[in-house]
Amino acid sequence: MVNAFEIQGGKRLKGEITPQGAKNEALQILSAVLLTEEKITISNIPDIKDVNKLIELLGDMGVIVEKLADDTYSFEAKEIDQDFFQSESFKAKGGGLRGSIMIVGPLLARFGKASIPKPGGDKIGRRRLDTHFLGFEKLGAQFNYNPEDGFFNVDASNLQGTYILLDEASVTGTANIVMAAVLAKGITTIYNAACEPYLQQLCKMLNRMGAKISGIGSNLLTIEGVTKLGGTEHRMLPDMIEIGSFIGLAAMTGSEITIKNVHYQELGMIPDVFRRLGIKLELRGDDIYIPAQDHYEIETFIDGSIMTIADAPWPGFTPDLLSIVLVVCIQAKGSVLIHQKMFESRLFFVDKLLDMGAQIILCDPHRATVIGLDHQVKLRGISMTSPDIRAGVSLLIAALSAQGKSTIYNIEQIERGYQHIDKRLIALGADIKRI
């Protein structure tokens, strides 16, 4: 069965929308339930494929999973079935889910061993897992890769705290090493640690469970190993990528939208980057209000040179929103250089935007110059396929602002990261049909 969205563009939207729980936080927090045999209750869990697959995988391992409400589950990892990790079922499920790498740290910490099939996920260039593995090795784990069955087998019966300088400030890498280190003997120091709000959330949750982590929010974490962890309750942050996507959507379609409960203090420079594009937004309580705007003008640098927007590790601008920013600039007044440093194929959806009538020069796999149309020319609807989660939503935003009908295929990619996106946008007045 082909799953696609059919979109009639050119409509102004209006209303309120609440962001889902953060996908990138969910994958770490859910894996952390393996660190204790006591009950952990987690709320604001997004209802999306990647997260639901991980919850299912936890159940298959023997975790007692109870659904308490639409977005709330409890987890009790009393008995874990060690044989499951050598099964074909684990290979199929774990291999199809990038987030499955996140269970390795907790399993090593608690049981002293783990296996992991080579993970799958987005087509956005090479996502190296070296950072995870090098960190585990420094803590004393030993790896064997079996090319015949495609499994990494890890032995970590004696994890010892140590000094680790990460080769890159990988969010998932830092999270995984932190989860392995909380039960290791002695003190672990992680320098060049990622410090995203999601990682801060994980560290705070682990501390509530009895871990001893200091330096939270900085790039230097110190972890004093403890012998066991207890249960806790945790609520996830709203998804900052969704919040940025909705700001971009409002600007592109000239819509008046209020984004509810955004945890503004955790958004870093995201609101400021959109302001630099000339988009008006106001903070009302903890909601972001975006008025309907017919025009928005990209600022230049102080010396008048063209604005560059680039991604960087937190608290820099997140790479996940660069695709959105690129699309929003299509209808801005002015020009901008988008520099995507972290992934080499994230900009490869630009050809679809060119077909729609955008003025973009793809300089190389990492950089694109966008010459804004200032709403003088409308994009036109076309048929297209979504290559990855963020590009998919960027194309959806372009389609909603375009004249005529667009069809987006491969929407499974979008739905890996955005829950019930069609229903939520229809509630704002969008014309989206699932075909």
C-alpha cells in the first residue's frame, strides 16, 4: 500500500497547536528504564513510530510495560531475557531502529554484557557510532563484531570509571556513555560532552534515581559510580524541532498560530534565528504567538554581508531545523546562506524545491544559498518523495504554502518523527488528505 499526503496549498491557517513530547529525549529516557528493577513512570511520550518501536522492544526484552494514559507509561525492568538478544526477532527489530543503540549503555552497566545489531534509520549521510563504542571501551568494555550475523557483542563485566575526551559532542553518544558510567566503579569524567536540554533531562532523571552526576548543562560531566539505582517519575520536554517547524509553517503560509507550552527557556537560540529571518513572534506566558505576516525580511550582518545560518552543537543552532529554515527563506525578502555542517546529505531535497519554483543555489553537499521570493511568486504544487524526517516536514511546509495540489510520498519518514501531523494541521485549517 502506498501511503501519501495530498495537499491543497495556499490556505492561511489559524489556531492553537501543542507540540508533542521530544522524540530525541524519548529514545534516551526510555532506554534508561533498563538501569533499575524499580518502576519508572514517564509522561508526555510522543506517539510516533520510532518511540513506539522502542517501547515494543523493551516489552520483548521482558520489561513490564503498562500504558496509563495516551502519553504516559510505566516500566519495570525486573527480569530481562538475555537470550532475546541473540534472536532473529531482536535482529529484525533492533536493526530497523536507530534508537536501539541507546539500550547498550544501560545493559552494559546493569548486566555486564550486551549485543546490538547494526542499526538503521535516516538517509542523511553517515552517522558514526564510533563515539559510543570508544566511550564504552575506555570504561573497560570489549567489542567483537561478527560480520556473519551482523551483531556487535560487548563484554563489560568490569566497568571502571575513567577520563573520556569525546571525539565529537554526540548527544546519543554522551547519553549512552553516561548511562554506562552511572553504575561503573569509581569516577568518570566526560569532556566535550553534549549538553542539549534532552541530555540535561536524562542526567536530572538519573540523579533522581540515585546517580551522582555533576556539571549538568556544561560540556564537562563528572559521574561518581553508584551500586544501584531506584525508580522515579519523569515528564518529557516538548519537542523543540516541532516548535521550530510550526514557527516556519506560520511564516510560510502567512498564518496566525499560537504554539502552546513551549518551555521557552529550553529553546536556546531557536526563536532568535527565526527572528533574524524577519519572523515576528511574541512570548505570551509559556506560549509563542506568531501573528499573520505578509512579508518577512532577512537581516544582514552588521557590515551588510549576507546572513549565514549554520548548525553547531548545543547551545548552537540544531541541525534538525536547518531544512525548515531553508524552506522558510524561500518566501523571505533577502538572501541567506544555509551551511549544514554535520550531515552530508541533509540538503539533497533542494531539487524538489527547485521544481516548485524556489530560487536556491546548491553550492555543495553542505551549503545552499536561498534567494527569497518575498511572496512575489508562489511556489507550485508537485509530486515528491520524502527522503528523511526533517526534509519531509520541510516539503510539507512548502506544499502548504504552494498554489495547487502537491503529493508527498514516503510519509512514513515524516511519521517517524511527528505524531498525527495531518490531523493536527487539519485542525488549523490545512487541506491534507491521506491517500
